[in-house]
Amino acid sequence: MRPLPFVLGAAALLIVSAAAPAAAGDSSSPSPFTIQDSRITESSGLAASRLHPGVYWTHNDSSDGPYVYAVDGRTGKTVARVTLRGIGDPRDVEAISIGPDGNVYVGDIGDNLGGQWSHVWIYRFPEPKQLKDTTVTATQFTVKYQGGPRNAEALMVHPKTGRVYIASKSDEDGGLYAGPTTLSPSGVNVFQRVSDLDLEVTDGAFSPDGTRLVLRGYFSAAEYRWRNGKPTRLKEEPGLPLQRQGESVTFTPDGGTLMYGTEGAGSKVTPVDLGGELLPDATAKEQKKNGGYSDRVDGKLTDEDKNGNLVKAGLTFVGALVVFLGLRKLFRRS
């Protein structure tokens, strides 16, 4: 058995280690990666897996078939290809999202003719528990828009309510459309316009806690506070990396980082950290609790933040040391 002073000393060190916050950009932060699969040449949507940490779901834009790919964010390699059966021939797949029901939603919502298709589709299937090539039976939903056809590339499922939203792609009359409370596989699901948008949207995503919505275009991005089913645009804008054709975006599971993707063979996925009001409510609360919060938009800790964390760690160490010395004194007396 170890002597009591040794055990207490080790415990004090553990307490100090736990008190020190993780530095921005440490090994636990998401890293950029390049999609390696030669079959993925038009990655047009991105969704962080709920079941498999570090894995991202993506798909090709068109002319690929009913396929969805799971890509390892550490290596960029495909770890599963899911084939969808029970649906028609995909026409222009543009978006992907995961709902609170554990289902993956795929948006066959593109319309390069400027809004000429009388309807578009959404496909839904359960996220596989095992990552391997497989075939699943998907549910197909027919979608129309209030006010007539739209071209769209962004589909988002709210992580709390499960409601599906679509953002149209237009630099003149962009809008956010909400689907019915529950999608119906029979008949037509009419999406109602709930907000105007002043951004030509190529993709979007809800934060894991549902308090933020991010929308991206080719050259800019915007973030919104989400409350009572409506978006309010924030004054600050999330960073957007320079990309050859920016097509996709998703939050990491902790809500602290945006992952931006591009089209093309060997496309890159780039992380951008969030801070201040851009952080989802739950993420900001967790970071403040752990001492890693920053009010900077890029999420980086200022020198003042770091010094404050250092003081907290020092006080924790002093407290642990006092307890250790007091218990050691009691041990000697006994």
C-alpha cells in the first residue's frame, strides 16, 4: 500500500490537471482533412455523425446514384457506403442532416433550372450502428413550396423538434421554409416560408443544442439565434475559409466548431472555431464551466483569458496543497 502522503500528493496533482483548461488548437480540436475516395467528386453536403465520433456523412451532387458515404474525419477515408433502396432515381442531391430521431435526412432538392421542377424529394433512413458498406430501405417524401418551385441546396433538421427546414438558393428572393410538424410519406409535404434570407445559400446546419443556425454561401456565411421557430441574424459573422467551391457546412458534435466542405475531387474540409455570441448556448455554458470560453468570434483565448485560467488553476492548487498538508499532519499524529 502507498503511504498516505504519496496518495494525497498524487490526488492534488490530478486536481490541478483537471482544473487547467484545454488550450485552443490542442490535439482534441477538430483537424482539417481531405476526402480520399475517388468516387466522391461532388461532395455537396456534410453532417457530423451522432453515433460515430469523428465521422462525417456526405454525398455527391448528381449523377452518382442512391449513395451516401461515411468519411473518417481523421484520415479522410471512406468507412462506409450506404445504398438507398425503395426510392426513385435521385435527381440533384444537395444536402444532408441528422435528426433527433437518429435518422439521416437526404435532400434531393436541387433545381438548376431555376425552380422548374414541380416537386422535389427528401429521403430518410436510420443512421447505421455499424460502419460498413450496406443497403438500407429509405422512406421517400415528396416536397413542394409555398409560392411555387424553388432551387435549394440547404436542408436542416432541428435537433430538438425534428422539424425539417429548407433554405432556397437565391440572391434576390432567398427564403427559409419550414416543413410540416411531421413529414408524411403519402401525399405532398408543403413547406411554408417563415423568413426572408439575404444570402445565396449553398448549405446550412443547426447547432447540436438547437439555439443557432448557420447558413453559408460561396463567399460569406451568416449565423442566427434560433428561438420559437424563427431565426434572428447575429451581428457577428462566423469565419469562412477561402474555398474553390464552398458547398457544405456542419457543426461538430460539441457545437464549438464549424466544418466547411467543398466540391471537387480530393475536396478539403476545414474547421473554424467559434466564440462569443456565435457559440451555441449549451457550448458556451460548458466552456465557461471548464475555463475555455472566449468572447472572440474565432474562439481563441486572449492573454487575459489565459491569465484568468492560470489564476484559477493556481488557487485550486493552493487549496489542494492546504488539504494535503492538513491531512498529512493528522496522519503523523495518528
